[in-house]
Amino acid sequence: MENNKTVIFALTSSVELAKEICTHAKLTLGKSEVKHFADGEILVEINESVRGKNVYLVQSTNAPVSSNIMEVLIAIDACKRASANTINIVMPYFGYARQDRKAKPRQPITSKLIAGLLETAGATRIITCELHASQIQGFFDIPADDLSAICIIAKYLKDKGLNKDVVVVSPDHGGTTRARKLADLLQAPLAIIDKRRPKPNVAEAMNLIGEVDGKKAIVVDDIVDTAGTLMTGIDMLYAKGATEVYTACIHGVLSGPAIERIENSKIVEFICTNTIDQNENTPKLAKMTVLSVGQLFATTIDQIENSKSVSDAIKQFNEGF
């Protein structure tokens, strides 16, 4: 990768991941500074020239969501006014993705709003991972790459020996495609938990479609927030005869009581990726294993910079299955 044409900057929420991406991409992390004033205003300073360069801003928009989004928008404006050639947003976790439709009258479609804000600010590309709904790509009128980290989870499970006598479980109907992808990679059967959600962050497991009796169950989802939904499904799986239950997700949001719920549960292992930094949570949760998406994003950036197919490069992460 040409060091003189490409520069990667880290914003507040994804400093460690940005450093890892730079290591894999053989680049030096760009010099920047984010300042938060006493009244909440944000200043992002780019401390090196970006004139004519392809800029990559790395920032997941997890908590504090609004502050992290504003950092991205302000950084985009700074780069645009500094005559950057392209401004690419690497957003491993895309906040507000769960608000992707009007589930009730007079509700906003906030993921569309965020897409519009990024474009209006001056972003020329978005690179994200495991969107809550893949159709969110259509909210953008700029290139939007939605990477999948399921292959990373599958490789970890296979290396651990969890590809025999297992069943992959989707925690709801909406995650069936994601769970089927993992099941195909592990050559395992699929089960689906039928649930209803009376209100946000609350879910009730109703029925189980499929068989888990005598098998190790691997529950896979894109997001684990308060872990309330997860706990409901875990109890059902053990009641249906599962011998062990593992859980895997891409984005460990882990709000409120999530850490305590998982640690006190009968989950054998909780697996997530570092799309959201887990440095604070790892010491609190002994069952947690964090897998890295750094190389996945570095490979994607390298392909973009060399005008090569992103999908062809990502195929290498499926090798060995």
C-alpha cells in the first residue's frame, strides 16, 4: 500500500482497532486529536497534511453514540476542508442500525438519517461490518461495503473443535440468514428460536424450531446489548436437552446488566469481535473471548486502494472450510 497516498486516522472509540488495522496494512497511524470541551462541543484536529490523500477514519458508533457520531461528522468536515481526495468511513459497528424501518406509526428511520448525515458531511465511502439489516446499504448513495465476520467466528469454533455434534441456533427469525451461514461453514444443522418482542430490549422465547437434544448449541447473533434476549433463549435450549451452550456475536454492545447476566448464566463461552472495544469488559467477564477484525478491514482497505475486488479478497477468510 502506498504510504504517501493513504492515511488512517483513529477517533475516540476505535483507537486500538485502528492501530491493529495499520499494523496489518503496514501503515503508520495518522496524527489527529479529538478534544471535548466542558459544554460538550467537540473539536477534531488533523495534525498532518491530507491534501490529495485517501483518508480512512476509523470509528465505531457505540456508546456514547451521539458523541461518537458527531466526532465522525466533524472529522469528515475537517478532512474535506483540508482537500482530502477521498474520505472513507470505517465504521465497524454502525450505530442506529436497529432503527431501519417504521415498526409503528410515526417512528423515525434513524439508520437512514445517519446515512444521510455522513453523505452530507462529505463521506465518499462507508465500510462497516455485519449490519443489522443488509438493506441499510441501500440507504447510501455512495459505495457501502458491509463485511461479514461470521467466517472469523467459524474458524475459531472449528479450531476449537466445535464443529462436531453441534447445532447452530438463531435467536430469532431475523437472524436466520446469518445463522445459516455459520451452520454451512461448520457443516452443522440449524435451529431457530421463535420469540416475540413486546418492547425494545425485551424478548420472550416462545418455541424452538429444530432439534438440540444431546448436542452443543452455538447461538449466533449480530448484536448482544443487555443480553436479556440471550438469557431467555439459553434457558430454553438447556430445557430442550442441549448439553452445552456457546454464544457468539459480532458486536458486543453489552449495556446495563449484560456483563453480570452472562457471567452468572450457564453459557460456557461468550464470543464476540472487537468491532466494539472490549478492553474494559474483558476483565469483568471471564467467559469472554474477543476475536479481531483488524486483518479483515486492513485487507479491504488494501483492495480498495489497489482498485481490486473486495469480495475476492474476503474469500480468503473462508479458506479451510
